[in-house]
Amino acid sequence: MDEIRTSGAYPVLSTRFGTDPLDLEPGILFEFGLEHVLGGVLVLTERSATL
């Protein structure tokens, strides 16, 4: 996880965590993933509603 946080390849994800490696808790990771999955579902739903 430190490689992900410090690589710079995932700037949005790295802002979700503090500098302490222990901040990479499963609950935080789950919330981050769920937020983005639901955002994608919302976009797909809105697109199909306009068809």
C-alpha cells in the first residue's frame, strides 16, 4: 500500500490517506471504492434515462 500511496500514480487515492501507513484501513479503502463504483452506476443510470 505504501507503493500505491507514494508512487504518484494515484493522486486522488493518495489524498484519502494521511502520512501514517496505519491510515490505510480496510474501512477507508472500502468507502473510497464504493463511492467511485456508485458514482459510475449513477452516470450509467443517467445516460440510459436520456435514451
